[in-house]
Amino acid sequence: VSIKVEVMIKNTGNIHIEPDLYLSIKDDTGNVIKNRQLQKYRIILRGESYGHSLDIPVKDLADGNYTLTATLSYEDKIGEVKKTTDFEIKDTELITREEVKN
């Protein structure tokens, strides 16, 4: 069982960026269960978009409710964007997922 994460980055600023992407999964008490830093993205020029997708295995998670947070930081963490989604594991299967929210 895995969660498919798709990230689309569009640089709407007036400088190029070279962002870092961090993913974390927390249980319903706020404890961090998994942390993952992806390799640094390539430089994204002004007005350019870049997409990336990956699967995060969750087969080792116990039944319960979890929150996945994707954090995109750039310019040495001067800028940061976070998105979260909630999901539930029941009988070792991913059974619910909400749309991404701010």
C-alpha cells in the first residue's frame, strides 16, 4: 500500500528558484512517523512549471488516522509553502483520502 504524491510547482515570482521538497507523515496525536527529504529540484525559471510524482509506502503503518504534509522551501527557507492531506489506514489498506488543503 502506498500514497501517490503529485507535486506541481509553478514559479510565479520574478527570480529563478531551486526548491527543496520535504514530506512528513504524522499520526493523529501529532507524532512524526515518517520524514523524507527529496533531492533538490532543478532550477525553475520565472514562469516555468515543473511536476514530480512519487509513491510513499505506508504498508508498515498501523490502523489509524494520519496527515501527510508536503513542504516546499526555496531560497534557503526564506520562502515556504505547505500543503496537507489526511488519510486513514484500516486493515492495512488506505481507505480514505481528502483533497489537498492549505
